[in-house]
Amino acid sequence: MSDFRQQALDYHALPKPGKISVELTTPAATVKDLALAYSPGVAEPVREIADDPANAYKYTAKGNMVAVISNGTAILGLGNLGPLASKPVMEGKALLFKRFAGLDSIDIEVSHRTTEEFINTVANIADTFGGINLEDIKAPECFEIERELQKRCKIPIFHDDQHGTAIVTAAGMLNALEIQGKDIKDVRIVCMGAGAAAIACMELLIKCGAQREKIYMLDRNGVIHTRRESLTEHKAAFANNTDKRTLEDVMDGADVFVGVSGPDVLPPETLALMGPNPIVFACSNPDPEIKPELAMATRDDLIMATGRSDYPNQVNNVLCFPFIFRGALDVRASAINDEMKVAAVEAIRSISKEPVPEEVLAAAGVDKLIFGRDYIIPKPMDPRLCARIAKAVGQAAIDSGVAYLTALPEGYMEG
């Protein structure tokens, strides 16, 4: 057993099993405390909420609570291992919500026979929470699950594997294009992979200005084109009217490669076919579509990002999802819409261009970070992320009409 594997197992087992627990927020030391906390005092907020359900935000933890829900059908890069096996990951997600955004979070693992059963289960418990983060649910079921829950629930429903990945990818991509002197409206994009993350990344890039007809998406059968049969509706949206069929065909002269597929699928000779000043986001974890050392040896005009923390430009969902929920819950948003996602993209982009605090440099183990080829995305430990993203997302929710509040609270996220 490797040292790291044993360390990971010990981390989850000691000093007591798991990574999260429940803590009390009010006194519970005296008979009077218990009378207020439970019977008879608890009857008073019960009556208030019965009269007006909005009072649940005043008298319960609902407004600061996110559920992390999975069926375990797409756990990290490990596949369909079932709901219970997903629990360590979901506890980890709950830990990140608390650590980075101060949000209370509980993990829920759902066993079901049909997609409809999963949807019904989640919809029936949704009012307990201020928001729901869907996690590690395989495509194409994840699209239907999120869509139907968004229709049925009055709180934000967010599939992070789709939209969190897309938001961080878009922020880094727009910055990389700026550095390379390219306009997103003009670039040719190759997307290796056609699952949930790939679809969401491309859709958000389109909302940021990319042209759908200039995106070439590939799955295991090659280029997705208009003469292919039996395409899902989400793949069909990216079916290109083209005679190009292979990765080599579409990479010849391409500006951007986005990989959300698997390890070592981009050979160096194919990378060499790209146009001047290319951008490669090789986000397969733990092993990228091409190793950064090999990519940089092939193209010295390259900007590269991966999903790994041991290379520059890590595309990491923790850069956005805690703070998107923070902003959404603080204005009591009923959804997380496109306007809120784009606001998050712009907030992340802007932080990358500003001087980096000393504490971030220390945490990253570097002497300096300056906006450029090796620094297009902020580091996850950057303390500016929460305030800036939450504020931008909250304001976008208000402006787009999905927030209960009509203005951000005075001094929100300042100090």
C-alpha cells in the first residue's frame, strides 16, 4: 500500500470516521434552553412558518444549507460505483462548501431504479434546503435530472460537474485568448469529449461569444457531424456540417483544444498541427489528454491548463461553486441562471489580472504570480474569490429577476 493511499485512508478514518459533523449554534445547557429549542418554545416558529413559508429563512438554517446529492453513477474518474461509494466524495464537497464559503452542507446519496424516482426523491425533500448541488451523475441522465428538478423546485439546483467546470473553463479561456491576442468570436475550438462537462463548457463558451459552427466536438466515434445517426439531443446540438472525421482533421489550424475525455489522447504530432499561439485545456484527471511537459516541448507558443494542482493554470471547480451558492443563497435566488454564471466568469477573470496577495503566494509555494501564460486562473486559496464572486452572482440574480431580495444588503461582502 502506497504512503499516499494510507494517508488518504487515515485522513477519512481518524480521529473519527468521515469529514463532516453537525454543530450547535444556540445554547443548550439549561432547562430553559431546551424549552426554547424544543417543546414548548419551538411551537412559536412553527406557527410563523405555517403562516408564511418565507419565515423558514428567518427561523431555521435553511438559508445557509446546501444539499450535495448523488446517485454514484459517475464518481470522479472511477465510474458507476453506486450511491454508498460516492459518500466520501459528497462529504468532501460538503467540506469545501464550509471551508471556502461558510455554507453548511449535508450529503445525500440516493438509490433508485429509474431517473424519475431520483427526481421525485430530490424534489420531495428540496424545501429543506436553500440550494442543491447535484454531483457525480452520469450523462445523459444528468441533463434530464437537472432540467426537471429546476422546473419543480423553487431553490437553486446546480449540477457542478457541468456548470462549475464550464464557469472556470470559460474564465481561464477568455483570459488565455486575451493573452494570445485572439477574439473568441473568431477562434476554431476542438472539444475532445461529449459528456456533461464537455457539453456545458461549450454551451457557456457560446454564451461568452464563441460561434457554434466553429466548434468541433468528438466522442469515441470521432467528430460529431450532421450525417451521424442516433445522436442524443445534446450531441446533436454540436453536430457540425463537415467532412472532417478525425481528431487530426479538426486540429489542423485549430486555435483551441479543450479535453474532457481521458489520458494521453492528444499525440504531440497532432498538437503540432494547431495554428499559431494555441490554447490547450487538458482537463482529464488525474492524467491529462497530453502531459504538460510533452505539450510545452512540442509548442513553445502554447498556453496550457490542466485539472491538476501540480501544474500552472489548474481548472478547479472549487474556484466557483462555493461562492456561486453563497451569492445565490444570500439573495434567496430561486435558480442559478446564465446571467449568474457569466457574472461568475467575469469575476474570476478580473481577479487573475490583479496583484496577488502574499498569503496566496505562500500557499501556492511561489515567489510571484503575474497575469500571463502561467497564471490565467486564480489559485483556489485566494481569499478574494468568495466576496467577488458571491457579490457578482447575487447582483446578477437580482438584476435578472430570480432573487427574493431587491438589493444586496448594505456592505455585503465588504471587510
